[in-house]
Amino acid sequence: MAELPEKWAVRASWCKFVPVLSEPDADWNGAAGLVHQAALKDLTELSGWQVYACGNPLMIRRARRDFETLAGLPADQFFADPFVASGNPPPSAG
């Protein structure tokens, strides 16, 4: 479904679409790894930003940690919805 965010990026000058694959195949020429690490390559200062994240609980914890410690994101400006299997509580934030 890359076509939709590509359209957004064309229509809105402030929107930038960068697809990131965590496990790319040999033919992939784009960004690879964890998406928050790819974002930190472009956005090194987040003190005036808000971050909205969703996904695997471990990924959410690492993104929060890295955005706060490496880019200065205020702790109260990180909002997340970790994806967990129905009926299972998310792991502790530890």
C-alpha cells in the first residue's frame, strides 16, 4: 500500500515518505532496520516534537528510549499503542 503515503508526500510539501524494511531481501535498495533508527538518521533533535508509535511492545520500548535519550524527545510527548495478542497483557516497561 505504498501508493497512498506516496500520494500524501506529493500533495503535502511537509510530508516525507520513507519506506523502511526490517528484513529486506537482496533486491531492496531502500532504508533497512528498525523504523525508529531510520527516523533518527533524519531527525536528530526532537525536543519540540511529538511521536505517535504503534507496533511490537519491544520496538515501542526501544523507540521511546532512543527518541528520549538520543534526540531529546520529552517523555510526555511519546504516545504509543503496543500491539499485543488478544488476552495477553503487554510486557512490563522495564
